[in-house]
Amino acid sequence: MEFLNNPEFGEKLVTLMAALALVIQIAMVGQRSLIMNIRMYGTQSFLLGAIAGAIAHFNGAWHIYIAAFLTITVKAILLPILLERLADRIGIRHEIEPILGTPVSIVISGALTFIAYIVGESFYHPGPGAALGRNTLAVAISIFLIGFFMMINRRKALTQVLALLSLENGVFLAAICLTYGMPLIVEVGVFFDVLVAALVLGILVYRIRENFESMDVSKMRRLRG
Amino acid sequence: MFSLNVLFSGGLIAYAAGAAAGLAGFRAPRAARVIAFSLALAGALLEIVAAALAIFAPATSTWSLPFGGALFSWTVRLNPLSGFFNLTLGVLAAAASIYSFGYVRHMEGKRNVGSLAFFYNLLLLSLTLVFTAANAFFFLVAWEVMALSAYCLISFEHEKAPTRRAGMVFLIMSHAGTGLLLIGFLLLARASGSLEFSSFHQLASTMSPREQAAVFLLFFAGFGVKAGVIPLHVWLPAAHPVAPSNISGLMSGIVIKTGIYGMALVFFDFFGLPPVWTGMVVLAVGVVSALLGVLYALVEHDLKRLLAYHSIENIGIILIGFGAALVFRALGKPELAALAFIAGLYHTLNHAIFKCLLFFGAGSVLHSARTRNMEEMGGLIRRMPVTAACFLLGAIAISGLPPLNGFVSEWLTYQALLAGFGSSQDLTRVAFPIAGALLSLTAALAAACFVKAFGISFLALPRSDQAAEAHEAPFSMQLGMGILAACCVALGLGATWFLKVFDPITGAALGVRMSARLAAGNGFALAAGTAHGGTVSTVGIAAVLVLLSALPAMLWFVWGRSARRVQGPTWDCGLPGLTAANEYTATGFSKPFRMVFAALYRPKREIQHEYEVSPYYPTAVRFESEIEAAFEKRFYKPFQEALMGMARRMRSVQAGSIHAYLAYIFVALILLLLFGARG
């Protein structure tokens, strides 16, 4: 089991998992089923947790283990369960209605990935011992941008919440691969934040539906000045 | 110096205590009125003494109030210029406080007297600080407190829609002006590295020409809004009439003078040797304001609006003095500059006094006849003799007739302009006789206007029931007016002695002391102090007037006692039974001016006859006449429309769609990322 302590192997492993996370993100853009989307989000979060674990292992930073553990429990297990329940309660199980069609969305996602690589390249100034970031940062930015694009592209508030969460995954990935883990208190704070945000948004979505008889935010146009 | 600072601070404390008393007295209007206005009076008297000491103090007293932080200090500077403006303020504040005892009394129980007293004292406090602040930041703070308390006072009778609207216009324009001042001060502060006024001394003249122009224009426009120069005047005729009359007097008397103070400060302290064109601009704006102000006043039938337009006119006259002073200074004629500067400052004081007096008179009329419309007054001289006498004195003074104070300052302005023609050889000198001619036109029109204002309001028969039932104002109001009327006489007759006040001011600004040269005949006559200047004696004119008015009595005493006397109604030409309908109306009086200046007024007239049998026997005639509000229509309306149009176009950005908002953020983010990646 020599390779388990080889940093080169670690880097490849992290890059591979990051790439998988990106693939999942793009698949989420194309996927129309809400439940599938929630589960893909869970999978993506699990991959992130695994990345954090790998970084913790290969860099010997113990506190990232906690981040990894939190990621997996909160984002990969807790949030998907909450969201599925919410979807159940509201009574929609399938059909996200995006504004743009799947092919166009996928092309845009590709373009965004391209932009992310351009941007990531220039922001990446590796220090000594920081070999991980190169591709991972670009992937993180892609996930972030695509998540943002999903938010714009979807009509229903619940699906936007989901897009926001996956966007946050991008932020998390960028943070962890650039800094090898922020101070623990920051990460705990971020987790708590995401959890609260998801809960609040869930309630909000429920209320929107009660009041407007729809979750379609494009019907909320009356709210302007 | 010590006593000066103590007196000054004592005045400030009295104002602050008055404001506190007003606040405390929300539930007890009578106590609030008596205590708050007594404290204001005490503060005003202390400030008068402090100001007089400051003018003649051997050195400028500069010290800081015990507040402030690292960024700025609450520096107060008591120099002759601020002393002079504080003196003006103190006199008006004293008279206004006395006047308010009676004027505010009838509001008890109907309106919130406590809040009026609070904002009144706050206004006086902030005005004192505006005139003495010596730190740009502190100045702007005092300036804003002044603007806001003035706004609250203007909107005091806020249940009326025009009042609210006027207050809003004032607030908007005032803040736009403050914005310009802020930029101006920042430009100066960048050059000096400090916000203290002492570091700005003659600083502007060391800047590049472009920066000089920017500083000059910013301050001129910023202070011009408050002063009410045309075309930045539109708030003034709206706001001054709707305020309670004691406040209108202060607004027209001293609040708009803060603009004049600011200009004096910038032009004669911050600028060393100004470029010639700045003086020309001030002169031109002054002439236009004076002439248009009086022309609009002529066709006004609302007594207080008429007075408000006259404020614009008089601000114009003051600016003519200032503009001439700037030109002379640029041409290297300090004596002439001092003469013109003195003329402007003296007119500032005089206008403050007689305009306040006139507003108080209008307030007394409003108080007892309950109308501002001159067409509903008439015959008030019999019912309100003291008010009428005071108003008449004010009217004579504002018309620039000898021997009162308005005459002296306008005469000095003329002398400066006349001397200006010989001051240089280039084309700029042509401006002076033109300005002089237009100034005399202005003065003549002002006299015509006040013949109308006094004649229609106070003479002949009452035109309405309210006017017929009018009664004289309470004693405190009479006293307030009487003090100001006495000032008008004193500043007219004692001008040569009073002019000594300006020695320290011109000495500091221009290095010239003029008072000895302006006095002739042991101080009983005014001299221009210029090469071919004139001489005039207000005391002599007054003596002749008194003698001439005594002459008929003497003639009657000598010859007339034996003659037969018949008493009959006046003006009825043998046909008895004159009614108010036979009287000359204000509209009729100003008709010739409407015709002559039709190009300016663009009068609109609509006459409708209603008849039943034949058009020759109308049952009713409806007549409507209005003049065009040229500046509102041609200058502000297009601007406002453009602004609103732009806002409407901008509004489509605000689509109300969450997706659109997200897309904005998204696009901005990507652009920023690419921008960052490029760099």
C-alpha cells in the first residue's frame, strides 16, 4: 500500500474526483427530474467530502477531516433528505422547467467551463508544496458558474435553491483546493450557514407556493417598485 | 478676547436652551412660547454684543468647541466679516423674537408651538455657527442643520399642499446646492491638505486657471441657490410666503444672506486676486436677478410672494456690488473694490432689516385680515396705523428713496459703478454704465411696486369683509416692527458713522480702510471717496423733508385759520357713494408693466361673458389673467422631464424578474472575472 502515501497519487485522485463533480454538475443542468437532481447534488457533495478527506490525508491536516465529515453528513445526507421531503410536501416529483432547452444549456455550460479555465489559469499562482490546485481551481470555478447559470435558467424556487447549493459546492471546492482548508471555525460557520439557508429557503419556497399558488418566480413580477 | 468668547458662547447656549425649552414644551404651548422666545431674545442680544466686539477686536479669535474628532475640528472663528453677519443676524433675531411673542400666540392650542420654537432656536443657532465656522466640515454641518430646520419651519403649516410642495422644492434645491459646495470644499482641501478655513486663505488664486474656474463656479452656484439668484431662485418665491411670517422675515432677511456670506468668504478670503471674468459673471447675474426679480414682483398680488421676489431683486443688487468689487480687485483698484464691497455688505444689512420689517408687516396683516391676497385688503391704514407706518417706512427703504438706509447702500453701489467706467481702458468698463442703468431701472420699478403694495393694501376702502374687520397687531408685534423701522432710519441717517464697521472687514480683505474717505461734512454727508464721485447728505434730506412737511402747517397757521373749511369725501368727483369696486386694483395698477414687458411675462388672458338675453347684457363676467412662469417652464420643466425620462428608461432594468436580477449579477461577475484574469 505504498501509493496511499504518494502525494502524486493524491493529486491525481483529487483531480479525478473534482472532474467527476463537474460532470455531475453539467448532468444536473441537463437533468429534468427534480428528485434525480437532489440525488445528484448529494453525490456531488459526497465527492467533495471525499476530496476534502483526501487532502486531509495527503497533507496531514487533521482539521480538514472534520470539514470532510461535516460535508458528507450535512450536504450529502441531511440536505438531500430535507429537500426530498420538501418536494414531497409540495407535491412535485419531476419536471424542472428550465427556460432554455437542454442542448443550449449544455453548450452554455461548456462555454462557462472554458471561461473558468481561462480565469483559473490566471488566478493560480502555486506556492511550494501546493501542487493540487491547477485543474481543481478551474473545476471549482466551473461548478460555481454553472450553478449560477442554473439559478438563472430555472423557474421554480425549489430548483433555484438546489442550484444555489451546488454553486456553494463550487465555492467550497475552490476554498479547499487553494488553501488546503480554511480555519476550522470558518468552515463550521459556512456549514451552519448553508444549512440555515437551506431551511429558510425551504420555508420560503413553501410560503411562496401557499401565497402565489405556484413556485414559479417569474410570476412574482408584481413585486417591483 | 475672553469676554468676547464668553458672550458668543453664552448666546449659543441661550439658543440651545431655547430649543430645549421648545422641545420640553410640546404639551405646554404657552410656557414654551414665552420661555423659548425669551431665550432666543437673550441669545440674540448676547450675539449682538459679541459681534460688535468681534468686528472691532484687534485680532481674530479662533478656538474650537469641545467636540469633534481626529478628522475635523469644530473650529469657530470670530473675525470682522463673520462679526458683521452675526450682527445682522442678532438684530433680526432680536426683533423676530419680540415679534414672535405676539405672532405665535394665536397658534396656541391650534398648532405645535413647541416645535416651532424648537426649530426657530435651532435655526438661529445653526445660522450663528454658519457665520462663524472656520472648518469646512463644521461649516457644512451647520449649513445642513440650518437647511433642515429652515425646511421644518417652511413646512410648519404642512396641512396645505402648496406648503408641502414648497418645502420639498426648497429641500431638493438646497441639497443640490450643498452638493456643489461639498465638491468645492473638497477641491480646496485637496490643494491645502487641511479642512481649516485658515489654510484656504488666498489659496484659490494659486491653483491652475481651470481649477480656479471650477472652484469659483461651484461655490457661486452652491451659494447662489441659497441666496436665490436667478435662475436658481425658483424655490424662494414658493417657500418664503408659505412659512409663518416671523419665519419668512428671517428667511428673507438672513437665511438667504448665508449665501452672500459664503460668497464674500470665497471671493474675498479664499481668492487672492480673482480673474476678471469672475467679477463679470457675478455682476451679470446680479443685474439679471435684480431686474427680473423686481419685474416678477410687480405682477404679483400675493403680498408675501411679492416680498419674496423683492428678495431676489435685492440679492441681485448686493451681487452687483460684489461683482464690481471683484472686477476692481482684478484690475488692481483696491479703493474702488472696497467701495463696491462695502456697498454690497451694507445693502446686505439694510435688506435684511427692511425685508424682515416688510415681512413682519405682511404678517401682521395676515394675522388680522387673514389673507395674503392684496386684492382682498385695502383701507388697513385706518385699522392698523402702526403696522401701516412701519410697512411704509420699510417700503420707502426698499425702494431706495432717501433718507433711509436702502438709499445709502444703493447710492454707494451707483457710485462704485459710475467710478468703474473710468477704472480701465479696455472693453470691460462698458459693463459698468450698463449695470448702473439697469440698476436704476430696477430701483424705479421697485418704487412702483411698493406704491402698488402699500397703496392697494393699506389705502382706500376695504375690499373684503376680513379687511374691514381688521384690527391692530398686539404690542409685541408692533415693537418688533418698530425696532426694525428705527434701524432703517438710523442706518440711513447715521450711515457715515456706521460705515466704520466696514473698516476692519475691508482692511482684512483688501487692505483698505474707507470710512474716513466716505464721510464728509463732519459725518453729516456721504462722499463716494472716488475721483469724480458725488456727495449726498441723508441727514440734510431728512431735515428738508421735515421742514417741508411742516410748511403747510405753518402756512395754514399764518393765513389759513380765517379760511372757510369744507369736509367731504375724497376722490368721489362729486358723485357720492364710492365703493371698493371703484378702486384701482393691483392687477389694474400693474397692467402698464404687463404690456411693456409682455415679451417677458407672456401674459395670458381669458374673458368669459355669461348672458341670458343678449351679449350686451351679461349676467356675469369671468376674467382670468396669468403670466408665464418662464423659468419653471423653460428651464426646470425640460430638465425635470429629461430626468424623469431617464429614470423611466432606467426603470426597465428593474424588471421585477428574479431571473433578470440573477442574470445581471452573473454577467457582472463573469465580466469582473475576465477583467481580473486579464490583469
